[in-house]
Amino acid sequence: MRKLEGKVAIVTGGSSGIGKETTELFLAQGAKVVVADIAKQAEVYVEGLVKEGKEAIFVKTDVSKEEDIQNVVNEAVKHFGKLDIMIANAGIGHPGTPIKDYTLSQWQQMMDINLTGVFLSNKYAITQMQKQATGGAIVNVASIMGHTGRDGLASYNAAKGGVVNLTRSLGVSHAKEGIRVNAVNPGFVETPILSGASSAALDHLISLHPIGRLGRSEEIANAILFLASDDASFIVGTNLMVDGGYTAI
Ligand SMILES: NC(=O)c1ccc[n+]([C@@H]2O[C@H](COP(=O)([O-])OP(=O)(O)OC[C@H]3O[C@@H](n4cnc5c(N)ncnc54)[C@H](O)[C@@H]3O)[C@@H](O)[C@H]2O)c1
């Protein structure tokens, strides 16, 4: 039995890394998927999925723009008739910068994409789910960096910390409507977001995970699927750590 049979899901940032694995896992589990991404290659990626017979559409979306999020929710309903699941995954990384060199515009860009983008994705998904009155599931992709601090990552730490508590707040607010809001909190995962890191930096990151390696995108996607599916029917407002033990130390 497929876990998302007949469900309609939006995956923001759904064409790369964790989002791409999630898109493909959701399709394999019977969902229709709207890939909401800002990247040029996302359109070609979704065309490939459609050629394989998958039920996916691409909607060019900048998650930091309110009109783009309204549009992608509308497109999901127009093409597939409803919205059951929102995966607020899109995000940008951070090379690590001392606060004195970090500009206000860099700070604002981080907040706009990694925190406001999640707020907007939740707001318009919940609004649509309330109209449908059949419940729904939202999974935000936060981070271990929302629970711990790391040298030079102030804005990323702050934005992800915001996602952690936004998830709790919305989980509490919408549980009675059957709309479950939860988050996964990955450790460091081998994706393009880490492409700027040197091999020494990667070795150091590996050493921080008791499991002795970085995560794989499919391991995060599996946790996202769990929280999005009825298997997690009593899980609300939680932050699931998927981090090889990083935060258990
Ligand atoms: N890789 C890690 O180590 C790690 C660890 C913890 C949390 N995360 C989080 O996981 C999520 C996915 O990251 P990833 O590692 O798969 O990175 P990635 O760079 O492979 O994917 C990010 C995706 O988001 C899209 N995106 C970026 N800005 C956008 C915007 N404004 N609007 C719409 N789409 C946008 C990109 O085009 C890309 O498809 C992010 O929120 C990231 O912070 C990643």
C-alpha cells in the first residue's frame, strides 16, 4: 500500500538535494507533486519526470515572494483539485561570516528565504486546507542549526531557530482542524548546499556526527514522508532530529 495514494503535495525547492529526493519518494508513494522552485534547471527536471509518466508539475516560485506562494497553491488546486501536503524545504546555505562583516542585506536575504519563505508556505497552505476542511500535513525543513549555534552562522542559526518555533506554534494552532504541522531537522547532508565546503571542512563536519558520516538526502526524505503520512497521525508541532546523533551529544 502506497503511503500517499491520491494526495497532492507541494515541495518547495523540490528539484535539488533533499527536496528532489522528497519529490521522487512522494511520486513513488502515489502523490501528485507540484515542484515549486526558483532554479532554472527545475523546469527541465520536472519535464523529465512527466516524460516518465509521473504526475508532477513545475511552478516557478520564489518562496520569499507572497504572490509566488499564493500562485503555487492556486496552481496546485487548478491542476490537481486540492492541496493535502506542503513541504517547506527551500532554503539557502551560508559560508560562515563574522558578524561585523555580515551586511544587513545578507541578513535580510537569509530571513526572507529561510524563515519568511516557510511562514508564507505555511500560511497559504493552511488557508487552502482550511477551505477544504479535510485536514492536511505540513513538514518544514529546519535544521540542527536551529537548535545549536555554529561559529559564523548567526543568520542561518536565527532563521532555522525561527522555523523550529514557528512549527510548534502552528502545530498547536491547527491541530484541532486536522492540519498537522511538524519539522524535520537534518544534520549535515551531502547536497549541493555544501558544495562550497573544503574537504577539511567536510571531515570536520563528519567528526561532529556520532554516526561517523554525513546524512544522505534519501534519509531526510524518508523522515519527511513519515511526518507527511498518516503514520504520523498523532504527531503535532514536533521537531524530529534526523542528524546521526549530532544533537544527542
Ligand atoms: N544539506 C544540509 O546539510 C542541510 C542540513 C540541514 C538543513 N538543510 C535544509 O534543507 C533544505 C534543502 O537544502 P538542500 O541541502 O537540499 O540544498 P539544495 O541547495 O540542494 O536545495 C535547495 C533548493 O531550494 C531552492 N531554492 C533556493 N532559494 C529558493 C527560493 N527563494 N525560492 C524557491 N526555491 C529556492 C534551490 O533552487 C534548490 O532547489 C534547506 O532548507 C536547508 O537549509 C540542509
